[in-house]
Amino acid sequence: MDKQAFWKLIDAARTDAEPHQVAARASELLARRPEGEIAAAQQVLWDLLAESYRSPLWAAAYVINGGCSDDGFDYFRGWLLTQGEEAFARALTDPDSLADHPAVREAAAEGLELWDEEALSIAWTAYESVTGRELPADSFTISYPALDPSWDFDFDDRKETSTRLPRLSTLFD
């Protein structure tokens, strides 16, 4: 499995499921594939999570969810993965563009948090359902890049956050 196949899996799951069920549906669809491909999907998922491990996106998650711990950032990026490749890529390029996303706008209006812990285990769940065993630990590695030091500020600093993420800050003010 490569990134393109992973994104096709997410697109198929998004077509078949309600927004809060995309991860579960992706696991079901992935479980139809060969065992090796299922295991390979976990590496693709972690590579995408590493690609999205960026301070500007963390700041956006902080604004959207009213705070964001380490685990919370993982779960937010899990939610972002379930939104599909286009939304994911756009958020990485310009985290403030999340202000246009319908779910983000709904979260602002309704006081909701956006996260999906289940998305982090799409392959894990599929592998276990097919084999009855846990995904082998050596089938994936997790390696996050260093965070951007120019974004090393207190995300509670509304002035700084609104300067860097003006649209999200206005939406969630």
C-alpha cells in the first residue's frame, strides 16, 4: 500500500459512511485486502501523521478545539485524515484555510471538538479482524520531524494566534 492507495481507501470509506464512521468503514474496506497490504497501510498512516506534525497545524487544532495536548493533536490529525487527501493537503499548506471546512464551521457554531482517535488504528483494527492477532510491531516505525521553532509560542496568546491564524481566530473568538 502506498499513499495513493491509502487516500483511495479513505475516499471509498467517506462515500460509504457517515462522517463519524469513516475510520471504522476504512478498517472494514482494508480488511478485504491481503494481510501484507493491511500491515503496510499502518506505515502509510504514520508517514502521513509525521507529514502533518507541524506547529502551524497544531496551533490551528488548538484554536479549533479550545486547547490541544500531544494526544489531542494526534486525534485531531486522525480526524483530518478522515476528511480526505484534498482537505489534508490544504490544511498542511495553509492551516488557516480550515476556517472554510464545513465541519470546522459547524464546530465553531456548535462548540464541538474535532478529533478521531479511531483513525489512528485503521490498519491495526483491520489486521486484527483478519488475522486475530495484533499488528506486528516491526511492520511500522514512527518518526516525527522537529517542530518549527518560529511557532514556539503560547497558543493561548490570542494576539499572536490571531496574527498567524486570523480566519480561525475570528471564527472561534
